[in-house]
Amino acid sequence: MSYVDEVLRRVSDKNYSEPEFIQAVTEVLESLRPVIEKHEDKYRKEALLERLTEPDRLVKFKVPWVDDNGNIQVNTGYRVQFNNSIGPYKGGLRLHPSVNTGIIKFLGFEQVFKNSLTGLPIGGGKGGSDFDPKGKSDREVMAFCNSFMTELYKYIGADCDVPAGDIGTGAREIGYLYGMYKKLTGRYEGVLTGKGLSYGGSLARKEATGYGLVYITDELLKDHNDSLKGKEVVVSGAGNVAIYAIEKATQLGAKVLTCSDSTGWIYDPDGIDLELLKEVKEEKRERLTAYKAKKPNAEYYEGKGVWSVKCDVALPCATQNELDLDDAKMLVENHVLAVCEGANMPTTLEATEYLKENNVYFIPGKAANAGGVATSALEMSQNSERLSWTFEEVDSKLHGIMTNIYKNISDAAIRYDCEGDYVVGANIAGFEKVCDAMLSQGLY
Ligand code: NDP
Ligand code: 2IT
């Protein structure tokens, strides 16, 4: 049996109750076949793939807090420190009821390759909790964050592990977490990113993931003698990534027709009204029905459905496995040109295969959404030198990083005779640096 098959079987057997983790590992190892085959004996002897697919450590802890009715609630907190061979662990904290060990491990594993692709010195980590911030008062969110940090602070630090935002964790949550970290340790350091601008945050971090996604999408189209200008774009999600992807796509001359949340979706024939969307989601934390109420010309539908809308470019920006084979078939039938992932692993393995077979350009999340964590690393640099850069400075560095990622994943695919396969390109380009660093540092 080939080394890749051996390790895939081992990972599936060992982690049988973690389907998302198995899915993420399968996608990466399948792409790495040509690289591994070249050095099969050496890598097997080094147990390189076993070491790569086993996190350095995973902490799981109790998070008790008191709700507004005086009742005690108990959630589970997680932090996975997956691989720090190229830099301190870095990755977000997800607060969503669906969070479990397998979800956190899949996200941590993806983060290792994504962070490598940024070209910056950051390793891979992820964390979170099954706590749901939706519908909670600010006081309840603070009570949860305080309790979460009283355990998490033992494992993190500016030079060791630097968490940030993800689903359900935005500026409000990062602020409460930072306050408690400071109180517990007495240290004012860049231990979290996505901080507010008044206490060490970076300009353009809020916009970075969505902007970066659109920069790389535009780069892809330009490489194929096209551009985003005049394109019709379908976006899923209505959170941090979706909002700033809509903003940048609109600035570059595209028309964004949709957005969605977990209860329904909007089709706006005039193009999504960004100011209204920000008011509904960022300020008032409302459902998308509030968008429809203020914009009668838009259509609102319950459930999922954005992939049925005819478009040139699709940007999934909500959550994992939100774009399945049936959705891919609808997109292909409607002649979609490109699918670029703003979320982490939003496209199922079958849907990805179908899109690629039908010549749809496809950029996987670990490359397409890397602008967020890259800008987090820029926030860490600013904190270390105790300076703040301007919006333009950070944004232009972000643009440069995304252009570079596109070039690297495109070149890696060409080197392995897979021109245009950006999944293979991203996995190989991300892997090469981590592999080299792991082998250089010996067994640890
Ligand atoms: P937010 O919490 O800001 O927004 C998430 C959006 O997706 C909301 O509209 C939410 O709807 C929707 N959503 C979440 N879960 C589901 C679900 N199970 N079914 C349907 N809709 C869902 O998160 P972000 O925008 O930060 O994150 C979106 C994606 O991007 C995630 O996959 C995240 O891992 C990834 N990502 C985020 C980065 C960042 O910098 N924030 C960086 C790189 C990747 P509702 O409010 O109704 O739950
Ligand atoms: O998935 C991701 O890359 C993030 N949620 C951002 C992580 C970070 O450290 O900024």
C-alpha cells in the first residue's frame, strides 16, 4: 500500500467520529501524492505524515458562566495547537453550537497550510466553544468570555499561541477576552489579533479576509485575461467575511446579488445594499428579514438557496460543507466561471471534483481566505514594534500577499503537471515549507 493510503487509513480509523477532520486530511493528502511519491522512503522513515496529521496538543476544558436569569450554564472550550514548525500557533476561536473536537481539528489542520501560504512565520492552531453568542446579552457574552479565558490563558502567549476571531467571535468577544487575559497575566501584549483599534488592533484587519478573497479572485480572472468588472457575484453568509467580500467586489465593479444567514437568504436585483447589510448585521445583530423589511425590492427566502442564482463568480463565505454536489451542478448549469472559498472547507469533496471536472476555476479556502490570518500576522508585527501602520499600508501589504499566494499556488500546480488545479497547488505550496521546517528541526 502506498504511504499516503496507509496514513489515510490510519487517520480514518483513529478519528472515525470526526468526519470533517477526515475530509480535510483526505483533501490534503490526495493532493500531496506526487510530492510524497518522490520521497516515499524518506518520508515514511521520518513518519512525516503521521506527525503532520497528529496535533501537537489539544486542550478541552469546562467553561461555566451565569446567565441573565441567574442560572449556571456550562459549555466546552477547546484549543488545538496543531503545528508550530514555522512560527507560533495562530488561528481563530469559533463560537457556535456545532463546535466539537473534529471541527476544531479540521480547522487547525487547514490552518497549518494556510498560514504557510501567507509567507509569514505563523504555525497552525484553532479553538472555540459550543457556546452560541446569538441572542445573548452583552453581559452574558462577557461572562462566557471571562470564564473561557480563565482557562485558555494558561496555554497562549504573544510568542507561543495567538488566537483571533472566527464564526461568532468578532470585535466584542476579542475585547472581553483581551481584558481578562490582561487581568490574569498583567501583560499588555499581542496575544490576540482582531483587537479594537484603541488597544492594539490593526487597521484593515476587519476587512482583510473578504478583501483578500476578492483580490485573489481578481488575480485569478486577470491571469485568464478577464476581471471582476461587470461580473455577477453570488455570496453566501452575512458575517465578517461575506460583508467585506461584498464591499470589495462592489468596489471593483462587480454586482453582488445575494447574501445569506442560517435562517434564510436575500436576492437583491439592484446589488446588495452594503450600508443596510452592515446596519442589520454589524450594528443591530438582526436576521436578514430585517434587510427585506427595509428593501422591499429584494427577495427573501427561508433556508438555503443562493447557489441556484445564475452568476459568473460564487464566493461561499458562511461555513463548512455549505456547497454540495447538487449546488455545484446548478452552478455549472448556470455557467459559473469561478468558485473561490471565503469560508473554511465550504465545498464538499464531491462538489469540488465536479467543479474541477467541468473546468470551473476553483481556489480553496486555505489560499483564498488567507488574507485574514496574514493581516493578523501584520497586527502581531505592529504590536511587537509598538507602532500602527496606516490603512493603506496594511491594505497594500495584504494585496501583495494575495497576489503572491496566487502566483505560488499556480506555479506549484504547474511544477507537478497539474496546471490550473489550485487545490493541488495550494496543498503542495503550503506543505513544502512546513515539511522542510519539520525535517530540519528533528523529532520533537
Ligand atoms: P461570522 O460569524 O461573522 O459570520 C458567519 C456567517 O455565516 C453568518 O452569516 C452566519 O449566519 C453564517 N453561518 C454560520 N454557520 C452557519 C451554518 N451552519 N449554516 C448557515 N449559515 C451559517 O463568521 P466569519 O464571517 O468570520 O466566518 C465565515 C467563514 O469564514 C467561516 O468558515 C470561517 O472559519 C471563515 N474564515 C473567517 C476568517 C475571519 O477572519 N473571520 C478568516 C478565514 C476564514 P448566522 O448569523 O445566522 O449564524
Ligand atoms: O480561519 C482563519 O484563518 C481565521 N479565522 C483567522 C485566524 C487569525 O488568526 O486571524
